[in-house]
Amino acid sequence: MSRRLRTGIIVLSLLAAALFSCLDHSTISRKRQPKSEEHAKAYDLQKYHDGTFTVVNVVDGDTIDIDIADGDDNHTRIRLWGIDTPETRNPKTGVMYFGPEAGDFTSKLALGKPVHLYLDVENRTRGKYGRLLAYVKLPDGRFLNEVLVAEGFAYADLRFRHSFYNKYKQLEASARSRKKGLWEKVTPEQLPKWRQRKKPNLLGN
């Protein structure tokens, strides 16, 4: 066998080995992707669920930061599960009706205080923007999520199912009937876009 032929065979063998290696790694990567998501959820549950942390910042009525690092961030951002308060920092909507009041109310109840977190074990632990989804228990034993809805500072978020979906819906109905908070004067045009798409009665059940 000539030297040129041997060299050609060796080169082809190396290229084939490299190709199989790439295909193998690609297959493994695809297979591991769902498993890594499960691991991320398990990690969140172990790190945050049933734990006590201090609120160090209130972004708006339904979003807070707590004093524990999350990846490269010094703090963990929490999005309150199951509720939606009017926006105050969204450039697409601007400051919405009753948004500042909701932010002030959350600050009064939670800023600088120790809160107890509960994740929805039967659901995902992260939202669209990577924020941790949680039910936040205040030092007085009440849940911040529930208080915001019951006092008319937040809407029950009907876009996403969670463990207290029906309870929050009932709390909102009660706040509406008593004209608590934003429900005293809010108009259909002032509701969030997702709520405006709810028909036929924008301010009803």
C-alpha cells in the first residue's frame, strides 16, 4: 500500500470519527435539554421554597427583589404568582392607572421585611423573563399576592393557571363588588390589554 493511500485512509477515518462524535454530542444535548429544565426547577425548589428572605427592592406592585443571589445577579427577582398590578415601568404602556398606588402599597407591606416564599410545586418556577414565580407570605401571616387582589391593588391574572387560580378570582370579584382600590373608578380603557380582550363584560367576572 502506497504512503499516499495510507495517508488518505487515515484522514478519512479521522473525519468520520469527528462526524460521529459531533452527531453523538448533538443527540445527547437534545436528550438532556428537558432533563436540565427539570434540574433547574428542582434547584429553585431547594433554594427558595419554604425559605425566608428579606425584600430589598420593590420594582412595582407585583415584582420585588430579595436578598439572595440568582446567577450573576446579586438579588433574586420575584414575580408574584397569580396576580397582575398596573404597570409603572413598562415603556410600552407607560404608567397605568393605579400603578403607583400598587407599588407604594407593596413597599409599605414588604420592603425591608423578612418574607417567606412558597413556590407552586405543581407548576413552573420561572416566568417569561426568568423571574422566580412565588407566593409571598408577609411577617403578619398574610400572603402579599392575596392582599393585593383583595384590597383592589391587583387583578387576578386569568392568563395562567396556578394552584390558587379560583381563590384569586373570587377575591377579585369581592373587591370589585365593594369597589375597593382601583375598582372604584377604573374604566375599561384603563385595564391591562389582556383584560380588555376579556369579553363581553370587561369589568365583570
